[in-house]
Amino acid sequence: MPSVERIVQEETARATAESAHKNIETIVRLEEEEMKQRHLGERVSDFFVRIMGSMSFVVAHLILFITWFSINLGFLGIEPFDPFPFGILTLIVSAEGVLVALFVLVSQNRMSRLANHRAHLNLQISLLAEQETTKLLQKVQSIVDRLGIETARDQELQRLSQDTHLETLARELQEKLPAE
């Protein structure tokens, strides 16, 4: 027969799994919504960046360059169409470099916007948790006082039970962080 402790652990694990499952579903839904809200240009850019960021793309380029050099240096017995210093290849690679940079920048801008959105969401959740914790501390202190339980006044508890002034914290952090 399982012990009470084991049953409690299993129940806690099940509750945690259910909470985590709900959170995962929420995150997946938010991610899907974010993906649907991309503009056409962002979708195209993400598509190309995904392809260009693959090992297949690197291998294809290596094969292309080796073939190009082999043909145009006369190693394969085929008439060179872009003899050294490979002017056509230089033009193609330069144009491709510009396009790759632009696609990457578009994708990075979108990811940066998404990261800022997530940071704001995380800040909001943290602030709500802080407010809830402060309120809980105040309620517990009120219960302790009402029950007439003598406790040594904990100065830190008193400070934590007060509302947090976000502007003051932000200003102090700004003053103490090193300048860029």
C-alpha cells in the first residue's frame, strides 16, 4: 500500500503536470497567433533565412563553387564561361550577400519585436506576482495581529509588506547600472 507521502507526491506531480500542460497550450496558441500576424515580407524573409541557415545551403554552395572553379579554371575540359578572376561569380556572390543580409535583418527585426513583446509580458506577470505576494504578506500579518499572536517585528517583513514603487526601483537601477 502506498504511503501518504507517496500519494501526496503523485497528486502534486499530477497537478503540476496539468498546470504545465495548460501553460504549454497557452504558449503554443500565442506562438501560432504571432506566426499568423507576420506580414508577407516577413514570411518570405523567414522562409529564405530558414533555407539559408541550413547545412544543405552550405553544402550546395560548396558544390557550386567547386564546380564553377573547376569549369572556369579548365580542369574539366569544358570551355570556361567566366575565366579568372571570375567576374560573373563575384557579381552573383555580391548580390546574394546583399539579399542574405536584408533577409536576415527583416527576420531579426521581427524576432526583436517578438522578444520585446515577451519581455513586456514577463514584466507584467512579475509585477502582478509581486503585488499578489505583497497583498498576501499584508493579509497574513493581519491574521497574525487579529489572532493576537506575539511576533518579533521583522523589519524586512515590514518592508516587503509595503507596496513596491516601480518608478523608484527603475530610477535607482538606472543610476546604478554602468553607462553604455
